[in-house]
Amino acid sequence: MVTQRSRQRARDERAPRSGSPIGPAETSMPSSASSIDTVSEGEAISTALVADRLRHLQPLDADDSAVRAVRRTREINLSKVAVAMSDTLAFVLAMGVAWVLTQIRVQGDPVSFAEYALVAVLATPVLVAALASRRLYQARFVTRRSDEFRRLADGLLLTVVGMVMIAFLLKVPVSRTWVVVALVISIPALWFEREVVRQFFRRRRVTGRSTRRVVVVGNNGEAAAVVAMLEADRSLGYEVLAVVDGEVHGAPEDPSQPLDLVARTVNAVRENSATGVVVTATAMDLRTSNRLIRVLTHAGLHVELTSALSDVETSRISVRPLGRYPVLYIEPVLPYGWRPIAKRCFDVVVASTALVLLAVPMAVVAALVKITSPGPVLFRQRRLGRGGEFFEVLKFRSMVPDAEARLIDLRESNEADGPLFKMTDDPRVTRIGRFIRRTSIDELPQLWNVIRGEMSLVGPRPALANEAQDWSPELFNRLRVRPGITGMWQVSGRSDTGFDEYTRLDLYYVDNWSLLVDIGIVLRTIPSVLAARGAR
């Protein structure tokens, strides 16, 4: 009974109600169609929105000339192939020299020259792969010679190991002496070959070839300094095509909308067919630079971001993560420890050796100075040393005895800027003085200042007390180290260098000196003196 009533109630609920023109089944059909239309319309809106957002994220189309230019640089690069062939040739020649030396030492070597040659030739692909794995065919990783040398030595060690494995697989019992000599010879051989290649590409860049076409983003002092540097030193290999204002004009309220800066940068890249962008970090905020860099890198462009640092040796800088931020760590300048001791030992050994070797020539110069003009052989003058202490700098006298008194009358003829005094045809210079000044022989007595600990072989130029009166507070940092016979200022042109550059180079040395830097400057001083660059 209960069951029958329940069934009847269910049939009544399914039946159409009185007065209703249609039943429940009929009313559900238009409702479903409306829902489908709503979903389709929503998907269409979403699809359009996604397409619009992707268009903003990818403003550089695949057909743009800028992207094609980037892709061309990533195709077969003839320059890299040429460098790889040069490396291979230098390596094979080094293997040949190693074989000759090995035959001199090892008597009755059972391995023929043809077998040695076969092992060396089969090792050349290993050489190219090893050097490529050390990124020696990417210019940005070999900018510093010390980095290139370290990578080169590492790659050659891997190559020699591979060569030994090839000999083992071929069952060729090559001499262990040959393996060792091959490694020892190949490192300087390829280092010399790489230096020749470096100079070759440097000349190409100076003449406007093998350059990277870039757009610089930024409108502040840092951007102007970067542009001026790239235009002044064409050997860096950058051709600045345009400079984009780094400010964001009319930033959209919706963060998903493109920034005006991105659009202007993209337009500059398109119009100039640039392959790279240099972004100055101080010209924009973090969010803007992140969005700009994301767009440019996804377009395949080479993007470089300045660090807001200048005149800091890159060997002192390392990148490490700090949370989600990559930060630059700068090694502190340590005036104590083994480095100053090594520098002092280097100074004493080199200065003592130079005095012994140059004793006779210095005696001849002293006699010529005495014979050709009256007065003492040596010129002594009080200069500022480390910590502001005064000392007497020694030079062969190249001027008349009353040169200091005549200086007042010649001030108006000064050709140098800042507190320095330089004059091309200085009437106070003697006949022999012109020669010893042009060749820097007049500086040789300062080797004795080095031995006495008053000077160093390399350091800032020893300054006069009256010059210090015109120094900026920052320039007094040069008194943190001993003055030097030669330095970065001298090898960069000496008298041809302006006072601002002189200041920058001195402070750069004070902040970044090392024994390797000193050795490099001493080696660069020799051709600079022989060429008499900037000497007066």
C-alpha cells in the first residue's frame, strides 16, 4: 500500500502541472543550449586574451630582421671555425716539436714517426672538443688573459689524457717522455697562437669588423659613460646603434600590459637590426629591468646588464645567489699577508738584478750627463711616499741646474691638465737630457729607491707636495701604496694621458694590485719605453 502511494506520487511529480504549457523536459532543453553558448563565449574571450598577452610577451616576430641577424650569428660561425683550425695547427706543430725532443732523449724508440703522427692527428678532435667545453670559442669567456690561460691549460690537460687513451686503444706504446713534453710545449705554443689570434681580432674590431651591433638602454650618467667607452675603444668590439631612454613613460595600471620602455627598445632593435642590448642597471627599477630582459632574451638577443661598478678588477668579483637575487661579492683589499711580502721580494730581486746588469750603461750615462752640462749627475727631489712620508727620488739629471727656478716663467706654457706640468719643447732640458727622458733612462737610479724600500717597481707616480694641494679627497688613496717607477698610467700613454685618466688609473691600481698585475705592467713597460709612447 505504501509502495503504491509512493509510485503514484513519483508519477504525479513527473507529470506536467495544471496550466503549464510545457513540461519539465521541454524547459531543460533551452537551458542547456544557453549554458553551451555561455561557455563558448567565455572560451573565445579567454583565447583572445591569451593571444593578446602572448603578442605582448613576444614583440619580436620570427620574421624580424633583428631575429634573423641573431640566428645568422648562431649558424656556422666562420670565425670560430678559423680559430679552431688555428688551435689544431698549433697543437700538431707542438706535437712534432715534442717528438723531435723525445727522439733526442730516448734512444731506440720502437714507435715510428707515423704512429706518433697518427695519435696526434686523431687527438685533434679531442682538442677542439676539450677547448669548446672550456668555452674557449666564446669571446665573453676569454676577455681576460688569465682566464683564457687557465681554461687553455685545463683543456690541453684533457686533450693529452685523451691522446693517451687513443694510443692505448690503438695499442701504440708511445713514450711517456713524449706525453709529458707534449703537454709542456703545447701550453705555451697555443698560448702564443691565441695571443696572435687576439691581436688579429682586435685589429678587425678597430676597423669596424667582427663587431656586435647593440642598443644601449638608459639615459643617466652610467649609460653615457658606457656609450662613451664603447665609442672611444673600438677594440672592445661593440657598435652602438641607438640609445633608448631608460625611463618608463605612462606605466600601465595593469601589470600585464607592455611597458612603453619595452616597446621603444624593441623598435630600436628592429629599426637598427641590432643583435644585442646593453641595459644600464642604474637607469631603471628592478621590476622594469626584469620585464625588459625577459622579453629580449626570449627573442634570442644577447643581453648584457651593467653592474653599476667601474674600475674593479673582475677577478675580485664573483656572482652568488642571495635568496632569489644574484649578488656580486667583491674581494676586500688586504694590505697584509703574503701578497705584500711577495711584492716586496719581487721588487728587491728585480731591482738588484737590474742594477747589476745595467751598471756599465748607467756609468756611461752618468759620464755623459757630467760632460755635456755643468751640475750634479743625479737630480734629487722630495716626493710623497706611502702614508704621506717624504723621500728623495733619484734621477739622472736631464735639465739645467736651475730648472726649478725657471718653472715659474713656464707655467703658462703647460700642456698638461690638472696639477701636472708637461711641455713638448721644454727649454730647460739639456741635449743628453732629451735622449734619456725620451727613453726613460733618467728613471734608472730609482732602482736604488726600490731597494731602500721607498718605492716599488710598479705603483702610482711619486707626486710633488704642491701637486697634492690640487688633489680631490679620493685621490689621496694613492698614498696607501708605495709609488712606482712604472705603473698603469705610464704604460697607458704617460704624458699623452689626461689628468682624469691619470687619476682613474692610479686609483684602479691601488684597489686591484697583485703580483700578476705588477709582472704584466713591467712586461708592458718594455715596448712602451722602446716606442717612446707619451715620453717628453
